[in-house]
Amino acid sequence: MLRFVGILLLITSAALAEKQDQLKEQLMELEQELNIEMCRSIDHRYDPALNECIYCAQGLTYNNEQLECQGVPSILGKCYGEDHYHAATRECMYCAKGYAFNEDIRACAEVQEKK
């Protein structure tokens, strides 16, 4: 009886691990689709709470396990175009599709269509 329970637990845990891997893969695909839709790039991460697109400053790479930019920057604080640099995280940001930087609130705000 104990052998049967042990075998059943092994089979169940293997099936759950496989399902968890599938769910992680699906989540990554959805995140990539959202990044492309909102930021027009697979390398830029969309932050829905702030409506910002975020990427590492030039010379740095994003570590998915530690969730931070790592490496030695080629030029300290170098972002593309007019993007804003955050020294604490060594990341660059710009407002996502449909949003613009509002100086009054110092954040990305939804663009209002003119009537």
C-alpha cells in the first residue's frame, strides 16, 4: 500500500511540475506580447502600474532571476533619445503607448483625445 502511495505521489508531482513549466512558458509569452504591444520592443518591459516602458541603460543587461540590470555600463546613465534615466535601478524609461509624461504629476498619464 505504501509503495502504491509513493508511486502515485511521484507521478502526481511530475505531472504538476510539467504543468507549472507550461504555465510559466505561457506567462512569458503573454508578457512578451504585452511588451511588444505597449513598448514596441521585446527587450523593453512594460510596467502596467506606472504605464512605463523600462529597459537597462546601455551596456547593461537584465537578469530575469534577480530582476535587475547588471554589468558595467559603457556610458553611465546613457539612454536612447529623450528617455529618462533612474540611477538607483540603472534603468531607462519612457511612457508606454497611449501615455505621455505629465510634468505636473511627474508620471505617465493617459493621452486624452481631442474632441
